[in-house]
Amino acid sequence: MDSSKEQEIEARLSKLEDMIAALQRSVDGIAGEARGTASAGAQRGSRLPFNYATRTAEPPIAPQPRSGRSDFGATMPDWFSSRTPEWWLSRLGAGFVVLAILFLYGYAVDNGWITPPVRVLAGVIVGGALFYAGYRIVRPTTDEESDLGMKELLYGGGLAIWYVTAYAASVWYQLISIPTARLLFFVLAIISTWIALQERREIFAFLAVVTGFATPFILPAPVSSLIEVTLYLSAVAGVGLIIYLMRGWPSTLWITFVAYWVSIWVAIFQRGTVNPAAVGSIGISFLLVVAGAAFTRTPSLRRRLLTLGSDRYTAAPVTGAAKQLMESLDSLSKQLGGGKSAPDSLILWVLSLLSPLLAIELLADIWIVPAEVWGVVLIALAAAAFWLARSIKGYGELQQVAFTGAALWSLLGILKIAPAPEALALCALHATGVIVYARKKFIGPRTLAKATIAIALLAVVGDQLSPTKTGLLRWRWVMSELVALAASGVITTRLITDSEEEIQGVVLAVATYFTALVLIASVLKPIWAPLVTTAYAIFGATLLILSRKGGRVRLLRQLGGATMGIVVVRLLLVDLATVETIWRVLLFLVCGVLFLY
């Protein structure tokens, strides 16, 4: 056979082998699509799906993302399968035992087998047994703080039985006195606090604080000594503060803060009047001062304790609600020119600023002294906060809070010391001093100053639109309102010249302008109506002249032009019909000269 024929035969065999290979791949692809399993992919090896029309490999199809419902459905079998049979049996067994004990207890009570002392003793024993069982169980290390396992269920069951037993022994069976039951409730709150700190479970901290403050309402009794009640409430508040210092759970501190001051207020006031036992009480006053200082100091002390790195003080987990709150605070802080917030920023600001005020207000009700005394106390407190703020290095949040406290407390002190007309002027000057001397980084005191001057302008308008005052009091108000307007003008100038606060300055400038118009009309109209038009003309001309000296030229020019328009309207519609001819001549002459100038 010749070599050419051999080469032809080999070429034909090679084509035949290629056709067989292509046919085999087609069969494999069809079989894989029919089965739809991973075994077909394994038989094809690492080959990609083949497109027989183009004879090229196709890229694999990306898997479609599953919806939240399908993900939840897919994870449910995993959750069930991850629980061992012992886990399920232990839960069912605990439930059956509790039900059996309840049924047996009810059956025995119905048949008269168990007397009240035996019932109380049985409750103590059963609660102790559950508590001991919970103490002996070792909690898995994989559990998170939010998980409630068998250990927590046994602890909670034991505490619940003890609470019910103490309540029944005092209220239902009268075996112990109400004060003794209250003492037992407080001891159980201490035990719950120990469990919360030892096991790091927030639910037990909640139980300790809530039951502690609810005890006087759950076990009501005649109050023999108001100091005793105040001391008890202060002790429960101390428990809540200790839990927060060590674990940092916000809910525990908020409940403690609100419940303490509400409970103290209810104890001191009876039917809207101060309890006679509280008037002049040194003991209650001392406890209020200590409580105010403790609530003020706790948030900053918590931050310092975390820097120690000790295992006793752990950081609280940041939940989804806390993240949303932080985002809202960050957005507000950004609008005011501040920085990022921390998970405990709201606690730091609210407790540090409000706690001293709540204590002083209650002290003012207990001690019948002039309000000026408490104004001096507030100013002294503001001076201490100012000194503390200057001693803090950097521009941290603690320094922000200290400076804000100094500004807030001094402002409230002025309101208590000064009489009403002069207080308006002093508050406006206080706001001016803060804006002039406080740096832009201190957004707390500067925001307070802006709010103060805005409220002062509203007070001016409200006073002038109210029924007219006569005599010396009216002119005291007028002088104070003129000082407030001047202070507002200074603040407006400072804000407008800053690009970051320019919009706030424009808004305040417009508010100051309309307040000035109201004040001019209210003061001069009772004297002689044409004086209002004349004063408006001078006011508008002054604004137009100031617009030529730089700054917010366009704004001043617009306000001056608007004022001149008001002057024209008053001349034609009001003054032309109400005054004599000679006065019309003088009015038009004066306004014309001002317009020409």
C-alpha cells in the first residue's frame, strides 16, 4: 500500500474519532439535562456546557439569589437539626415537671392537705430547688448573651416562685408583715442582680430594677417615714447604676433614671402638695444631692472604666435599634456642625444635663426659700462645670457636655434671679457671649445660644402683641426688648460672616427685622401714629446705607427696600387720611429727603 493511501486512511480515521467524540459529548449533555443532578456534572469533568450550534463552550449560569422567605425556610431545618435530642427532652421535661407540680399543688389545696404555712414553705423549697439546679448547670460557651437556655429558665423560675411566695405570705396569708415582704423583694432584686452580672444576662437586670421600683406599689403600706422610702428608692437606683457601670446595658439605666425620679416625685408630693414630712428634711435633701451627683457622674465614669481593659467591665452589644439611633444622632450632629456619636452619647448628654436640674427642682419644693437662692446655686454649678470643661484636654464629647451644662445651668440661674423684663435682656446677652466667645467646635452651647435668642425674639413679639402694659413696667419691657434686638443683631452678624452658619444667620436676620417692625409699631403708635411711618423710613434708610458697606449686601438691600415699600403704603393709605395737612407736608418732606439720600 502506497504512502499516500495510508495518509488518506489515517485522515479518515481521525475524522471518524472526532465525530464519535462529538457524539459522546452530545449524549452526555442530554443525559445531564434530563437528570438535573450533580452526577452529570461529575461525568463531564471540568467541561463547560457546549453550544452545538456555534460549537463553543457556554459560560455557566449564575445562581439566582433566594428571597428572605426561602432563606428562612432553608435555615429552619438546620435550626431543628442543630438541636440534639437531649436539648428537646430537657425542655419538655422541665415543662412537664412544672405542670405536674402546679396540678399537684392545686389538688392539694382544694382538698385541704396544705395549710398556708406549708404552702409558703413549699414555695421556698421549690424555688430553692430550681435555683440550685440552675446554679449546677453549665451553660454552653457558644451561647450569646441574648440566648435563654435551661440555666436562665431555672433561675427565672426560681426567682418567680420566690416572689410569688413572699407576696402570698404577706398579702394573702398575713404570715409576715408588709415591710418584711418588701425587704425580701429587695433581697431577691439583689440576687437577680448577681445573676445578671455573673451570667451576663440583661433580662435579669431588667427584672431586678423593675421589681425593685415596683415593690412599693405591689406591696402598698402606710408610710411611716419618708426618709425610709427615699433610702429604699436610692438603694434600688444604686443597684441599677452598678449594673450599668459593669455591663453597660442602656435599658437598665433608662429604667433606673426614669423610675427613680418619678418614684421620688410621687413620694414627696401628695395630691399636688408637698408631703409635710418632706419639708425641711435634711436626710431627704442629702439623698437627692447624692442621687443627682451619681446620675450625672455615671455615664462618664462608665467610659473611663472601659479604658481600664478589665474583664469586670464589658462593652454592651450594639443592637439594630442602637445603630439606628446613632445614625439619627450623627445626622443631627452633622447639621449642627458636630462629629460622630457613640452608642452611649444620648445617655451621656441627657443624664449629665438633666440630673442636677431634677435634684435642684425637688430641693426647691422641700425647702421654702426664695427662688433667687436656687438661681445662685445653678450659677455656682455652671461655674464648676465651666472649670471642669477647661481642665479637660482636647475637644472630646465630655468637654462638649461640660460646656453645654455650664451654658444651660447659668441661663436657668439667670431666669431664677432676674425679674421678668430684665431676664429677657440678660438671657439675650448671655446668648451673645456664648456665640462670640465659644468656638465653633462646641456645638452644644452654641446651639443653646441660638435657641435662646430665637425664644427671646418670640417673647418680644408675644409681649408687644399682648394687651398693652402701662406705667414704668411697660418701659422696662421696652428697654429689655431693645437690648434683645441689639443682641440678636450682633449674633446675626457673627453667623452671616461664617459660610457654614450663613443660612442660620439669614433666618435670624429676617426674624430680627420683623421683630423690630412689631416693636416700633407697638411702642410709637400709642404716642402718635405718624411716628411709626417716620421710624420705618429711618429704619429702612439705615438698612440701605449699611448695605453699601459689604457683608450681606443683597439681604440688607432687600430688607431696606421692603421697609421703604411699607413706608409708601402707610403714607398713602394710613397717614394721608388720618393727619392734618401740615403734618402730611412734614411727613412727605421727611420721607422724601430720606429717599433722596
